[in-house]
Amino acid sequence: MRAGPLRHLCTLRALTETKDELNQPVKGWADIGKVWAEIKTPSGRMYDAASQMQAQISAEINIRYRRDVVAGQHLVHDGITYEIIAPLPTNQRDMLKLMCKTVTPHE
């Protein structure tokens, strides 16, 4: 894919567990890195197909292939947080199509 459509700079975040001053486990979101993405909202027939796959799909996001992207991680762009439902690699393993839903982050 040409770089042109990848015009949204996003932050990839993962849920991590650290210890507080009392050595108790504390869960929180940590930044993994920045990725360039193409964010599309499903419409028409594509939305119907996405709805059958997952009832809550609200965005389809394309990024360059990364091995560390898994379901449950978050992608943040312009104040909107997307939860990755399914990362789907292309056959050539050069791109990832992320089926996502919009969520309210809990920090």
C-alpha cells in the first residue's frame, strides 16, 4: 500500500500490569508506539458484513504489518479510542486490517 492513505498518526496502547508502592498489582494502559493508519467507518454492504462478524464494529483501520498487534489493544487517534477486535493480516503480511469498535478509555 502506498503511504498516501496512511494519513492518521495513531498511538498503539496495551494493557499492562505494574506494582504500586505497596507492591500491589495495578493495571493501566501503556503506549507501545506510534503507527500511521487509514481509518474508515463501515457503510452499506461492508457494514452489514462487519456486523455479522462482530455486532459492535465501528471502524476498519489499516496499518502496516506488525507482529505485536493483538485483539484487546487500543488505537488512539484525535481523542477517539478504538479497541481492536480482530487484527487481520493480508496474505503478503504487509498490511493489517484492524476491525475495531469505539470505546471509552478507563485510565
